[in-house]
Amino acid sequence: MTATAIRLQESPLDPADALHNAVLPAGEPWLHEVKEGQTLRIVDLEGNQAADIIFYNRHDTDEHYSVTDTILHQGGIYLTTGSVLMSSEGRPMLTIVADTCGRHDTLGGACAAESNTVRYALHKKFMHSCRDNYLLAIQHSDSGLTKADLVPNVNFFMNVPVTADGQLKFDDGVSGPGKYVELRAEMDLWVLVSNCPQLNNPCNAYNPTPVQFLIWG
């Protein structure tokens, strides 16, 4: 798989048959369990909305999504249909089985008070961020997760090209209203989500919007 691979694939699953169907408001966190064999669909309802997600082994949260293992396993920096998200133990966590967006970021990370300050301005430090969302979600859960468990995440629907000189750019998304990505869980998981509240770059089209989560199986 090359760095620019895009493989579009529609899903045969009917939303009416989903066991779980939730809309996450703009800028909000979400933590939910997904069981092995279940399918998770993430829907970009209005287009150009980044969903920052970390995955954990439901029974051993020391095992988590690993960006390095994922990139090495697939030989590319973007995720699309057929990509396997690997854990810190080198095991498959999820497989992308359908994707109507076609490209998702592994390198851009999650916004935080520190990155808002460095990238934009000192007075941006206290703007709401994905790291804040993660902390809020785990604080109000019985997952056993703590601040120390926050690791590099996947940015679904986010467009972060790598320039010829190795720099990252935060560009307009390649997604659109109703585009989705669908993943099959290869183990029992915690899914920790920040529906990105970022207002300072084009990852959310400067206007954060809701995303939808459906689970089958």
C-alpha cells in the first residue's frame, strides 16, 4: 500500500439493523465498548469533520493502538479500505472493511493546550482541545484509563499531507457530508473519541460539526 492509496468501498450494512446508533455533538468526547467481531461505522455527517480516536484492548488497556506498528504493517501513512490498525503488542485491533472517504490521517495527532499555543498564539492555550476531551471522557468512566494512557491517535476524515521536505500540513478535508469509514473489531475494545473542537485550522472547515457512530454484530 502506498502513502497515497485510496480504496473506496461501500458497506452492505443497513443502519436500521444497528445495535447502537448515536450522534456525537460537535466538539464532544465519547467512550464506548466495541466487542470482537462487531462492526463500527463512523459517519462524517456534514463533511470535513475530524474524529480523533484511540483504541484500547478492553481487558488490558496497556495494549493500545500503535501508529508505528500500523504504518510498518501496511507500508503507508494513510488508512483506507483494507488497512489493519495494529496494537502496541503487534496484534490486529481493527480492520477497515468499508470506506467512502478513502483516506485517514495517522500522523497529525490530537490538539492540546500546548499545541494550540505553539501553532497559533498564546491566547489560544485555553481553547477546548481533543486532549481535554479525552481526559473528560476517561474521568467519567469505569474504564480504568488514566492520563498516562493517552497515546497517539487516528484522525478519521482528516487530511494531513506530508510535504516534500517532510513537514506536515493541515489541509481541507477530502471527506464530505455522509461519508463514512467502517471497521471490524479484531478484539474487545474501548473506543475513546474526541469529535475535534479545533477552530484554528481547516481540519474541521473552521466549523466543528457532529459525527455519528453505529455498531452492528
